[in-house]
Amino acid sequence: MSETERSPKSQRARLRIGRVGSPHGLAGRVKVRLAYDGSESLADATRVWLVSDDGEEREFEVREVLGEGAKTLLGLEGVNDRDAAAKLTHSHIEIVRDDLAPLAPGEYYLADLVGVAVYGPEGRIGEVVEVVVNPSVDSVRIRLADGRIVEQPLGPPWVTKIEIEDGRMELASLDGFIV
């Protein structure tokens, strides 16, 4: 287990895939709330970083991953009892991007949308602050220039272009906002 400082480079080098839930059992396992249902990112992970809300980071070797989806349990080296597991509750779980299968050209992880500048027909309108995974259509929450938060479904006809490398999302209009 080691602690590292968080930098913009480390944020892009890792992908946030979920959050630690409550302890499970007496052997130090924790329940995992994956950010996106159906994510298989944790299944093959050999190490993870846990990041607290105050920014403290700790690297762990993965001892075991049991179950899947909403029933995922995670065992970490050095976390051997319920008390140690309880101290990890609410930490964000991140994995190194290079440990994942490569993406095809034009593909991106939904988590990569957070922080992207959003443009409407008249210019920049705000920034993506959160991705929402819904049963029918995924959406993003956008903080507008005036501070309001609106939700925008992803995909046509609302979103015309997403360029992750340029940090840019373009909307056809501002008509699709959910307030």
C-alpha cells in the first residue's frame, strides 16, 4: 500500500469506476457500487487506487473480486478485517487506464466526459460535471455559465459531436435540457 499525490496527469491516467460501499463480512471485503451497471473493469484489475473525498489516495493490490454488478465484493491486500474495511467506505475506486482493453477510434469512457466544455450554437455554455446512467438513455449534467445545473441526454439529435481529446462537446440546440 502506498500513498501518492493527485495530479492532473494521474487523473487522466486513471479511470474512476465506482465507490466503496459498506464492509461485508469479517474478512475485510467491501461492497462496491460501480459507476456504470455492466462495467467489467474491476473483474480483471490487479491493483486499484482508493481516493477519499478529501483527495487522499492509497494504492492497493486486489486480493479478490467476487460477484458482479450490484453484488460485487472487493478484497484488498492489507485489509483483513471489518474495521479496516469500514475505514475505506465512500472512497472512489480508480484503475489505471492502461490496464483496460484498448478503445477503438472514436470510443471513450463515459467518465471522460466529466470536465468537457459544452458548446451550443452560439458558443460555450458550460462544462460537464457528472454523467448519469439511465435505463433508456445516458445523460450528462452541465454547469451553465450562470451556475445552474441542467441535464442533457447524450446522443442524437441533441449531441452533434464529442471530441474527448479536445475536451469538447457540441449540442445542436439548447432545447434538450432537463431542468
